[in-house]
Amino acid sequence: MLIQDWMTSEVFSVTPDTSLLKIGKLMRDNSLRRLAVVDEKNRVVGIISDRDVKDASPSKATTLDMYEMHYLLAELKAKDIMTAKPITVKPTDSVEQAAMLMLDNKISGLPVVDDQGCLVGILSDRDVFKTLVNITGVREGGIQVGFEIINEPGAMKPVFDMLRQHGARLLSILSANNQAGTRQMFLRLRPMSGAEETGLKEQMTKIVNLLYWSSSEPM
């Protein structure tokens, strides 16, 4: 899953000299949670979050009058509140890599840049969620099966053979390594008749360690 297929391409950006007043208005008017800061060549030099704007803005309890507030908001610039040299990703990086960076660094969005460091998009946690929803097929409902198998070549062949024998159709398949030499597998199957589903479940419990079995309607 490449970032270029899931990122938001139409992005808003500001320059280092854009005022806090304009930044706040741009974010409010367009319901933005973050803005990339770019130089005159569209190269990313920073990023500003809605939290940065909130922290830099005068509080409601301020003793400043209206003119002083407007002066402060006009004088503070993007370069004063941005996070400089933010973590960036390339369009050809994977969504999984981006999600790991976001998780490890406790951030909710990453500028996407080309080889010259120029802004081409933004990948947000919302985009990552969209990717997860899409690849799992959860909107289509069906049967979700979780089970544990030995982590060795050919371990899934009996499972696939059984699915074929029962006419089951896969919507998605995911897996995760365990430290005990096993793998957890997560399958989503298209809906089956009650008898077919019962028969398949009974057979699977004989060849794998079944963790859960659940059915859901399309969303």
C-alpha cells in the first residue's frame, strides 16, 4: 500500500512569514488540523498543528484589548510557532511505514515530499484509518475468523484447501507474528449460508487454534 494512493494531494500550505492571524483563519475556514510550511521553492521547512495555533493564541482570560490582540496575531509568524524540519515521507513509501512513524513519534500527520523535498501531499491518521477500513473489507460485512497456526512454510495450505472445499470466498487476509513460533491469521470471508458457515467452522476447529469467529452485516 503506497502512500501516493492514500494521501491527500490537495493540501494547504503557508510560508514562514504567514501571520498567525491568517493561519488561524485558514485552518478554521477549511477545517484543517495541520498545515505544512514551505519556502519559496515549495520545499517543506516546517509543520503547524491546530494545537500549535491554540497554544500561541491569546487565551480568553487575556488582559489584552482588541487592538493589542490583533497586533499580536499579526506579528506572530508561522516560523515562530512551527515545528521545524518535520518528519516527512515519500509518495512511494508504504502506508505501514508512515503509520509506524506516526505511532513512534506520537504525531497525527506527515508531509509527503518528492525527491527534492517539495510538498506533494499530506498523510494523516484519518488517511491511515481509511486504508485499514479498505484493506480489511469491513464495510462489506461477512465472516471474520481469527486463528493461530505454526509459523512454518505450507502451514496455511490445509486452511486454504478447506475454504475451497466449502466454497468460501476471501475478502481479506492479514497476519501477525507471535514470539512463540506461531502466527495469528485474520480472514474475512463473504457471507455464507447458516449450514455452510457452521460446517466450515466445525472443520476449522479441528486443524487450527481458533481464536474467534464473528459475523457482521454490510455497513
